[in-house]
Amino acid sequence: MNIDLHTHSYYSDGVLSPKEIINKAVNAECQFISLTDHDSLEGLAEAEKSANEFNINFIKGVEISAKHGPYSIHIVGLGINDNNKTLIHGLQQNNQFRINRAKMIGKGLQKVGIENAYKKARSLSKTKYITRTHFAQMIILEGICQNMPSVFKKYMNGNKPGAVKGEWAKSDDVVSWIHSAGGLAILAHPLRYKMTLTKLKKMISDLKEIGLDGIEIVNSFSSPDEIAKSKKIADDYELLYSCGSDFHGWPNQSIELGKIPLYDYGKKFVLNYL
Ligand SMILES: [Zn+2]
Ligand SMILES: [Zn+2]
């Protein structure tokens, strides 16, 4: 059974419309699909409508940026009510920061000779959302870098010219927004935060204290070792398992929607609790 509980449309930093996401899910023979745009609920109605036409199970989702101590992390909300005022208001806060950040990134890149960076990145977005991915894709299109990892390394991370410290909502607020919207709070791609295993476990233990419900244990290219490692962490802290490709659809990315390693999740699979 193909299941993808983590995807992006052009309502955040993906390329496709919500309808096209559902088409992809149908072609990939997914039984369950969730759209989880960054800090945005705008694509959910269109995706749900299209999923109903194709008779595919759709789960309303969102991926929220959060600050946890010094770390910027992503918390996915699954099974949320997209009319919930607390959630909507919370996401507005994050988006205000995202707009300010985009302008600051643009200025930073301008200083190192990337002219009209903000304007060019803006033109790659089909909606009002402008994310770091748009800047990275613009830098690739300009022929300055070849892929996303090299853009982030050279321009966007640490103390590089396009790096802006994330002033996202606090993790405990984010978890409570998701819960007030009736959803489950899932830590996205736990092995991607560039922290030691000890620090990661400490963070997950703290997140569990504030109500985290689960973690993703399978992403697009998870190796059997990585899956085992994430599953062990989930078990140690009594968390549910989730999974998703984190599909965005940019031409230079090899991730495919609905294509993640097959895994027998058993009873603790998040779908059993939605
Ligand atoms: Zn993420
Ligand atoms: Zn994502």
C-alpha cells in the first residue's frame, strides 16, 4: 500500500497545484495522501475536492516551522481542521516572519552580486508564498550553483550572505495549535537536523513532554539503518510512526511522490489514530 503523508504544492515551496499533487498520488497508486504545505492551509480545499473525485483518501495536513531552543525544526500536523482559528492565527505569525525574511535574504544576496535576488525569487512562486527554496532555485537557474545542497552551503546557511536566523513560533505553541485544530503533531524528517544523536534524543524527549504525538520514520531515501534508528527513537519515547516523501517537484530534485521504502508499520502507525 503506497502512502504519502508529507508533500508540498505551490502554496508553499512546491511546483505543482494541489490538484496536480492528487493526480500524482493517483498515478503512484497511493491509498492515502496528505498535503502538508509550509505554514499554509490554502491548498487543502482544492486537494480534498480533487481527492474525492478520484476516491483517494485525503488527510489534511500542514508543516509548521518551529523554534526549539537554538534549532529550527519542522512539525507536521496531520488530520487538522483547516478552519480552526488558533491554527490560522498562529500560521499568520510565521508567515509574517517569512515575508520579512525573504526581503532580508534578497538584500544579503544582493551584497554578494546576485542582482534583484528578491524579485527573481519572487517570480518563481505562483502564489504569494516565497521561501528559501525559491531563492535556492533562482540561484540554480542563474547558473551560480548546480543543486540545492550547494546553494545552502554557499549562500543560505550559518553566517553566509543569504542566511537569516529563523524567528519561528515556539515548538510548544506549534504543538498546541495543531492539537487545538484536532490534529496529531509529528516531527518531520528527524534525522535531517544536523544534530548529534544525544541532542536529537533530548529534543524529542522534550517535545514528547509538550505533547508531540509521533515522528516520521520513513522518508524518500531512508536506508534500512535510518528507519531502524528512527523507529527505536519513536519506541523509546512512545511516539507514533509517520512517513512521507517530502515531495516538492522541482526539476533538479529526484524525490517522487508516493515512492518511499515500503515498511510494515504495525499498530503504532499514525493512520490508525487519525
Ligand atoms: Zn521539512
Ligand atoms: Zn516538507
